Amino acid sequence: MGSETIKQYGNYIGGAWTPPASQQFVPSRNPANRDDIVGYVPKSDMQDLNRAVQMAKEAKKTWARLPGPTRGNFLYRAADELEKRLDEVAGTMTREMGKTLKEAKGETARGVAILRYYAGEGMRKIGDVIPSSDSSGLMFTTRVPLGVVGVITPWNFPVAIPLWKIAPALIYGNTVVFKPALETSVTAALIVECFDKAGLPPGVLNMVIGSGSVIGEGIIRHPDIQGITFTGSDQTGMKVAQGALARGAKYQLEMGGKNPLIVMEDADLDLAVEAAVSGGFASTGQKCTATSRVFVQRSVYEQFKEKLLRRTKEITIGDGLQEGVWMGPCASESQLNTVLEYIESGIKEGAALIYGGKRLTDASHANGYYIEPAIFEQVTPNMRIAQEEIFGPVLALFPFDDLNEALEMANDVKYGLSASIFTRNIGNMLEFVQGIEAGMIRINAETAGVELQAPFGGMKLSSSHSREQGQAAIEFYTSIKTVFVKP
């Protein structure tokens, strides 16, 4: 592909596509084939960010005063545009971050549903009438937008995560400055094109593409950004929290997971194995809700392990655009190297690597960031692979004797995002719900996966104790005004 055929994307500021002030662009490459450049994206600086914030600031008063149903109509139109372009957006996503086309289409369809869900929020109540001790008075609450919201998103869900932040921000009357992950900025540009085609007023949604160290840091520190919603690593999340707190901005963080799947001896082992494989290896393990640790009751441990190994050997690895491929590459060279480093660390610390874990370099995989799924056993709770988020297709197996022991081991990490149990016993289910330290609890289902109308978020270091998605989103994107009226 000659460079003349590769599109150059701009920032979206004040309703117009504009090149960065630096006039510099960087290539977005396909992790399945490094020679395939998906597009060239801006290397923006603070000049671009300041313009975007200024546009958002100017637009916020007019946007906030529109009726909720009117704002909702823009989201409905954006949903229609995204639906029309579903195949194009999904194909771009697969080329840009590596997940299979089937997964990318599912995620894009979810993005359409998110937009329609929040469009409907424009018709729902935003307050309550409260009895007053003054019989002649009327007391009620209403909700008002924060103002300008900074949206910082990761590369692993380049359609769903931006939309589940941008859509509620807009429907509740905020304007947005959006910084997508550099690795998936072409996909982000296609999403923003859908809002542009929907006729969104200038300045309501702005996108600035650039590095986290420049644009991300700039959003954290900017005095005219009233709220920051962030999904990414806990190290970066802590920087967001400290920066926002220092200037009194509201912040919302969704960070890592080290998600456990517990398999009781009465479980349907075939279903549990499917959940471990799908939860651990789908999307190449690059989900914050991915299964990372599998605790199996000792009486069925060997049987489960044998079934897991057999099923894992069936996984086809390759370019996600190709028919029959189940698992794509890691999203980038740095992510591949991180995963390989964790696998090496597990071996050095004495865990037994019983399957996979090697980089694939044969002819059909030589030009991409491919790795085999890895399965460890003889893992002790203090090892790095038992404690730290890997964000790759790596499972650690642990035998246990009773549920209390499993819960103790499962809870012995700094994260608490998602957790799952497989059992037929109602007592085990209730004990698990009560005892597990996680925000997302799944019974007889994999750890990954959440429905868009339900609150999403974690405990401990997995989140800032707030929730995204569903009607819970209103809590972050608005402030409550309490009003007392006396005739």
C-alpha cells in the first residue's frame, strides 16, 4: 500500500476537522501486520488542547439549556450513523488493535445500543420533590451538568468505552474534550465522524489526538475542565486523581483487574472451561474484566486442567480479519513485550508453565505481535503473575479445598473488579456473593462481560468507587441542586 493512499486524520475542534498546530502526524499500524498503516493521526500539543477546551467552554451554556429530549435526538442520529457504518468501523477496529472481526462487530453494535440507551435518558427524570417542614414551601432537587468533561480512554475497547463516557456526558448537558488512545485514534475519528454527521452543534464534542504525557496531562491540569473520566492503568489513574484533586475537579477512574474464576466440584466443568478460555483468552486477554486466576476445587482439579488444556489447544491464532481466527495479536509491540516479561517472571519465580506462552514467529505470524495463550500451575499467591494485571492471554491455576480458602486467595490482591463462580449449590452462590470483594459478580458465567444498562465498576484499586453505565452514570456527570421555593 503506497503512503499516498493512506488517509491523514485531523483533530475535531469546534465542529471542524483541523490539522495539529505542530503539523506532525504519526502512523497507526496494524498489530497483525506492522507494514499495514491504518492511517496517520495528529501529534497534538497544548495549543490544540487549549483551543478544544475553549470551544467546549463556549458551547456548554447553549448545550446545557437545550431540553433533554432535544439532546437525545442528536444521540439517536449518531447511533443511526454508526449503525450504517458498522462494518467499516469494526473492520478499522480489527486492523487497528487486533481483536477479531466478530468481536469488533459485537462491540460496534454495542456502541449503537449505548447511544440509543442514553438518547432515551433525555426523557427521564432528573430530580425529586422532597417534603418541606414549611407547609407553604416547595422543595425539590434538580441535576445540572458539570460543564466541560475530559474523556480519556484506552485502546482495548475503542468504540464501547468512549461511547459509554461521551454519551452520558452529552445527554446530561456537558460538553466534551475527548482524548482517545493513540493506538486506536483512527477508530476514534470514525466515531466522531458519526456525531459530526448527526449535526452536533460546534464545540459540544471535541477530539484531540496525542500522547498521554502531553494531552492526557494537559486535561488533568486544565483549569477549565470540571470533570475527568478515565479508563486505563492504576498508575495513570492515580495521577489523574491527584491532579484533579489538587484543583478541585471531579474525577472518575476505572482501572485494572485481577479477576478470579472459582470452580466448585459440583460445577458443569465443560461450561467452566469455556468460561475460563473465553474470559481469559478472548480479545487476547486485553480486557480489564478478563479472567486471570482460576481456582479449582482439588477433587476436580486434574479433570478441569485436562479439559482446559484440550480446549486451549484448539484456539486458532492469526489476523482477526481472517475467517476462522479465534484470537488475534497483542495490540502493540510494547503490550506483547509486557506479556512475555510476565511469562518469564512466572517461570523465574518457580511457577510451572504447562502450556504455550511463546511468541509466534512462523511465516504466517512473523509480521505481527502474536503470542500463544499461556497456562501456569504451581503458582503461589505472592508471585507477580498472581498479583499484577498482565493484560494478556495468561491464566494461573490454583487448587483449593473449600470455598472459604478460595475466597481468601481470590481476595488477596489489590484489585476488585470482576469475579465469577461455577456451582450448582445455592449456598455456595450466596456465600460467594457475600464474601467476594468485587464490583461485578457473575455466577455460572465468565468474568468478562457486562450489560450496558447495568452499573459497571469495581472495588479496591479497580475504580474510584463510582460506577459507569446504566442510570448510575448520572451520579458522575451531574451535580444536585436543592431548590426551596416560598410563595
